[in-house]
Amino acid sequence: MQKEIIENKKKINKPRLIEANFIKSAQSINDSLEDTVSEVVFLGRSNVGKSSTINGLTSRKNLAKSSAIPGKTQLINFFDVKYRVDEDKDYEFRFVDLPGFGYARVSKSLKEVWQKNLVEFIQKRVSIRVFIHIRDARHPNAMIDGDVQSYISDFIRGDQKYLTIFTKYDKLNQKERVKLKKEFPNSIKISNLKKSGYDQIHQEIFKHIFGEIN
């Protein structure tokens, strides 16, 4: 892991993501990559826009594959990413796209294995530094999202950060936007269609893992 950088945090200028590559898919923590690099994990309900968000953050149209059938993507996908600061310093870590949760049409037996693998990965993966929970701004109080947030809060470590990201923010009217901001003041609101809100996510991720940003 980026131990030296993490332990010696200092102020740095605004980072730019300059490279992102798919590395591997895994079924569980047992066949995952070695946990030697800081990781940012993306989780959310099936069909909520996780893949679109990752593609937007990396400026890669098809880096993360989305499925037309909710619940079909069942693997843990790893992407190595690289940020650059001041044209002379690169910082590397990893994005991890987890399978979507909460889709009822997945068979019972598969769902049991799927959820067990997710739970084990989320709880035991020592390299996870940031959880990014993708939620639909049109349904901000979905019970399953609340359950996931409460669940992770029970075991999240002191060196980990939890970020709530609302997609489809552009689809809300003014009254709905005001209400969302009031209910979730610390969340980040984005529009994958308008490509807005990405800079704030980059800054929050980078600040937590490597240090403050000017």
C-alpha cells in the first residue's frame, strides 16, 4: 500500500486522473488481486449507475461494463488508476466495482453465494480505503440503501472513508434538490449525463488517501 505517502500527508495541488486500466475480475476475496494497493470500492443497487459513474470518473466510455439485465454482473472488477499532480508526481491506487445488490430475480442459491462473497470482501479486505455508495437521487430513501449504510457503519475502520454519491441529480426539480441537500448534506450529487460532480469525487478520494488538496 502507499504507506509512505499515507503516513506523511501534506498539501498537494489538484490531481488529474491520467490513466485507468481494467486488470482482473474475481468471484470473491479468495481469487482477488493481492491487497497491496489502496482501493476505492464502488457499491450500489443493481442498475443504479455504478458503471457509468466509473466510466465518467476515468473518462473512459466502456472501461466498466454495464449490463442491460439488472443483476447479471456478478464479479468483482479491479481497475488500476493513476493520478498526476504538478506534471511531475504520479499516484497510483485501484478502483473496485462490486456486483450490484438487491435484485430479486437472481436465483436464491446464487444470491446466497453472491452476498456472502460481497460481505466477506467488504469486511475483510484490508486495502479498502474509501467506500463509494452510489444511490439514485430520485429514490434517496430506498430501504436497501439505508440498510447498507447502517451495515457498513458497524465495522468501518478509522482509516476508511464512506462517501454517498447521488446519481441522476439532473432529473430532480428545484424543490427535490433542496430537499435532498437538506437530508444528505455531506453527499455528492452528480449527473453522468452532464458529466458534473466528478471533480468533487476525485478530490475527496485523493484527499483521504494521499493528503490535503490546495
